[in-house]
Amino acid sequence: MSFYLTTVYDLESIIIDARGVTLPKKYAKQMKASNKSIEEMRIYFDENFDKDLISRSSLIIGMHPDEATDYIIDIAAKNNKKFAVVPFCVFPKIFTGRFLKNGEFVSDYPKYIKFIQEKVPEHKVHFLEIVGRNKIIYVD
């Protein structure tokens, strides 16, 4: 995603991933040829994330962001920012405080999607043309 934002749309993009990310060789070659770069921050995206960086951002994207999904949504809402997430993992043993409006505990993917949709009533949904968990929930 950052590769396309940077090379195709000429937008500044920062990858935030505590594990680090390596661009595939063909993308790295294209980045080098275009004389562009993508900043990478090897930190967690959570409630303590850099408020200055958030204020300067126009969009927060999470592609299978795991534990950061709720933080992306909450921080975007709190700071009136656009966001797009492709939820993947639910982590019901970590996030024990997630409940649907009907009181059901969020224990699986369908309930997690409903939880996000209840949390952000103005959301929109789109689907990536890939196999697997491909639902994008976003606010534009």
C-alpha cells in the first residue's frame, strides 16, 4: 500500500510495524529508480502513538493490523481522521472488553466485523479482489 501511495500518487507514507517490513525486490528496485523512499517506524501503534504524527496525517490505513485495529479506528475517530482497515485476527483472549450492543462477547471474526460497524456507524464497506479476509471498513 505504501509503495503505491508513494510511487503512483506521490504521497508521503510511513509504515508503522513493530516487526519491520521488507519490500519485495521488484518494488525496492522501483523505489530506488524513482528516487523515492518510504519511512518506516518499528514501533507499536497503540493509544500512546505519536500525537503530532497523527495530527499531520490525513489517513490511517491498517492492512491486517492485528492488535492495532481498534487503536486505528479509535485514534482516527478521536482526531477526526479518515481510516481504512482490513481486519484479520480477533484476539478474544487479549481484548476481553469487546461486546456487541446486544451484549454478546466478540469471540469470532463475524462478531468482530459487527463490533467495528457498531462502533463506527458512518462506516463504509468495500472488498479487495483477493482470496481470504478481504473486507475493508473505512470512513472517508
